[in-house]
Amino acid sequence: MCGIVGAVAQRDVSEILVEGLKRLEYRGYDSAGVAILDDEGNIGRARRVGKVQELDNALIEQPISGGTGIAHTRWATHGEPSERNAHPHLSCDEIAVVHNGIIENHVELRERLRGLGYVFASDTDTEVICHLVHHEMKSADSLLAAVQATVKQLHGAYGTVVMDKRQPQRLVVARSGSPLVIGYGVGEHFVASDQLALLPVTRRFAFLEEGDVAEVTRREVTIFDTDGNPVEREITESNVTHDAGDKGQYRHYMMKEIFEQPAALQRTLDGRLANGAVLPEAFGDNAAELLAQVKHVQIIACGTSYHAGMTARYWLEQHAGVSCNVEIASEFRYRRSHVFPNSLLVTISQSGETADTLAALRLAKEMGYMASLTICNVPGSSLVRESDMAYMMKAGAEIGVASTKAFTVQLAALAMLTGAIGAHNGMTAETQAALVQSLQMLPSKVEQALGLDDAIAALAEDFADKHHALFLGRGDQYPIAMEGALKLKEISYIHAEAYASGELKHGPLALIDADMPVIVVAPNNELLEKLKSNVEEVRARGGLMYVFADVDAKFESDDTMKVINVPHCDEFIAPIIYTLPLQLLSYYVALIKGTDVDQPRNLAKSVTVE
Ligand code: M6R
């Protein structure tokens, strides 16, 4: 959730730290801070509430410089967003700490440390790490040993970086449940919670494993595993091609990412379809053999990724001849469930670091699933490293907190999974070829759908004074309605709910009046007539509808209904195409409402805490 950057160099690191924080701001943005060790051996610290820009302004007014430093952008868990709760935290002006995650036993540790004479300056759980390291330094012979002794006492999740003014030119980092990456420069080294933060200074990275503690100096990086044994972690050259720091011509990352969808989809399809079939290798080297045995699929994900999984259930059961369950990760991980024979566990995640999804994967691995597959956008992320197979989405970095291009690329990946599994479960060569043909048309169809931009911008005006909205869909469009509702509530703060439209009469119809806009997704499919009946139920009760429909569906605008014709497309890819107008609608409504589109209140891009 929060973002961490650290650097040990011969040059001044303050700009590197602040630039890194700006690149991580999508992870959390209620406050930010830096601590830098200067040449005289003093720790200079600046912290500000609000965006990283506030911190940047403060540092322009009162610069802090030095060759070793740590920085943090925060998404509050323990303690309100305030300067005193912002990281880095200090102990006795000697130890500085930044931390992502949650220390579950912080209350008991706080009591113990108070008993030892430590005075707490914040309400955070992080501050216990700081004082604990300081305390351990009294008996340890190095900062490394003190951090190793400290982490043994922590319960919960942490990615943490520690600096000690008495041991200059070094950082000690520890990872358990919260990702950390080491960046290798020439005569300088860096750490961060996401490689994106470090792309301006290096492209060579090693990802720490669970339980690792590392000592990072200008010349050397030494990594130890949970048992304190020295270990090597592979250094890889980053192939992240997209420079996320640039919004280009767009006002917001979200809009840029919406318009990147044709290219993102093209990238994800390239080289993965051939001769009218899906190439199983798209899912990993050993996928052909494993996918051939699948008889049941269990999908686990959160938020938007969960909606992608919900859509896939319709596809897998209808076209691939296997049964499929889909569950929210935070529910799955705390209930007893049954594993069917030949079950494939599929996690879906843009970030690959979502704490609930990762915990669910770890649990599932002990439950006897045949194999695990992750559909993920971030190479080297925890889900990718811990799954048997991985489909790399190639959507490019997604910075806007509201997920857009990741969702449509996830859907394309799941459509491919449907083909790859279906090939072994009775899907005919003709159906497979038709599926592949639909997928190949995706980038151009998406481009056409984006042409609705102006029409939707005009439509958004109607929502400016609305407080609630209802989204309706049927079949594989029901999860698309759910995704539309999530987008609207997430960035415009309008309360929005989605219903499978057949459910209307079982309750939600009571909500219908002129102040409740009803958004309907209506492709021309076998459920169209049923959907039309539901539309009439709304009309009869004075509801005002916005219908995104195929031209052949023959809806006409009138006093109670505005119809927006969506480009005609194959039924299979319709969920992807109908997502686009809903993304645009939420974007324009948020613009009109003046909310922070890319960094909506209370949210963070990557949810690495439970
Ligand atoms: O990185 P993940 O795909 O695992 O993230 C899951 C959700 O947190 C995420 O999709 C969230 O719902 C988005 N902000 C929605 O736009």
C-alpha cells in the first residue's frame, strides 16, 4: 500500500528519493517523508501531510542532502494521516525506519519498549520497529544483526528499511509479506517496494524472498534468508518498457490507460495465438501438460480482478466444458472449501502483491490443487514467483488507482485460458478458431468503442447532481455491470450498485425513481429479450435509463431512456467491448465532480496489507 525508496550512493540522494516517491505515489498518498544521513553524520528529516509534491516543496525551501537516505509515501493503517504519523520514524535521533505492512503485535511490543524507557512520538505500529532496532543495537555488533534480531520478534507483515547514523553508508532491509526489490547501480545501490520507483537510476533488480534480510552498501549487497544463511537472489534486467512517469497528452493516468487499451490488448495477444488456436505456452513452459488435465477451475481475486474472474466463469462453463468457482480472496482464505479432482487454482491480480490473494494462493497450495496459475501484470511479483504457471499480461504499468487496461487485458487472458482448457474438453476446432478470430479483432473493436468518448462526456453531465446509480446486466454482462459500478463509486464517490437484472423484482426495484439513474449494458445476445423486460420494469416505475446497446438490439432513445450505440462485436468479446463506455462514463463523471481521478480518497493502488 505504502511506497518505500532507499539509496546508498556517493552523490546526493534526495532527488532520487523524491522522484522515486512520485513514481510510487499511486500506492498511497496521505503523507510522505524522507530521512537523509548527511556528511557530518546527522539525520535530516522532512515529513508532510498530503501528496509527495508537498514534501518536494518543503525540500526546495529547506534542502536536506546526503549520500544515504530512505523515503516513504503512506496509506494510513495505524494512526490518522498526520505529520507525526508519517514515516520515516526515528528512535533517539539515531535510527530511522520506513515500513510497509502491519505489525500485529505492536501493542505488546509498545508496552515492553515503554518499560525500557522508549517514548513514542506517533500512533503507528511502525515506531515499534524503530525502537526495537535501537534497543537491539545495544547488544548487537552491527545494524544487520540488530535488524535480524528485531524481525524475529515481529508478527505480521513488513517490508522495512533501516538506517543508523552510527553505521553510515548502509541500509538494512527486511521483507516478510510486503515486497522489496534491490536496485543495482554502479558504485551505488537502491531499494524500493516497486521497481518502477528506481527505473530512472537502474534497470538491474533482485527481488527479495519472504524472510530475507539484506545489508546494502554502496559497493555490496549481502542477502540472508530467514535462518540467517547468506543467499544469492537472481539479478534480472527489467523489461518494463512503459515509463509510468509520463502522462503524455492526457490530463490523468486513468484516461491515458483507457486509451492505451488497444495497444495493451495487442501486446497481450501477440505471439500467443497461432493457426486458429491458443498456444498453451502463453501460460508458462509447463502449461501444455498441466492445462490438458484440468476439469475444474477455482478463481481467486479481489476488486476489479474478481470481476474479470466472474466473467470468466461464464466463458469456462459455457465454452470450455469445465466447472468453475470464483471467490473473493479475503473470503476464500478464511473458510473451509472443497477441492475438486483435477482442480486448477487461478489467481488474477494486476499488481501480483495483493495481500489477500497471495495469502489465498499460499493456503490453496497446501490444500491439494493440481496446479496454480496466476494472471498478472507485474513480472517478478510475489504471485508470479509463487505460482506454478504465470500468464504475463503485458498491459504496461497501470498507475491510476482505478483499474482499466488491466481489466480488459485480464479478460483477454481469461478468454485465452478458456480456449486452452476447452481444447482438451470438447471445444471443437471451429469454436476455437472463432474464439481466436474474435480475440484478434479485439484491438480494433476497442479502438472503435473508444470513439464513443465525446458522446459519453456529454452524457456524464446528467450525473453531476446524482448520489446513487444502479447498473444492470445479464449473463456475462453482469460482472461488467459490477465493474461499471465499482469504477463509478471509486472515482466519483457516487454510490453505485450492480444487479443481474433478473434480480430487480426481488428488491432493488423499490429504489427506482427519477433520482436514480439506471445504466444498462445490452449487447445483442440470447438474453436480450429478457433484459428488455427488465428495462420495461424500470420504465414503468419512472426510472431514467442509460442503455449501452448494440444497434441491432433496437433500443430507441426517448424521454425515459438515452441509448448509446456500442460498435457491433462478436458475442464472446462483448464483455470487453462494453467495459469501455463504462470506464469513460466514470472518468467523465469524476471530472465533472472534481474528484482526484488518479488517486481517489482512502484508496491505494496495491493493497499489500490485509
Ligand atoms: O492488484 P490487484 O489486481 O490484485 O488489485 C485488486 C484490487 O485491489 C483492485 O482491482 C481494485 O479493486 C481497483 N482499484 C479497482 O479499480
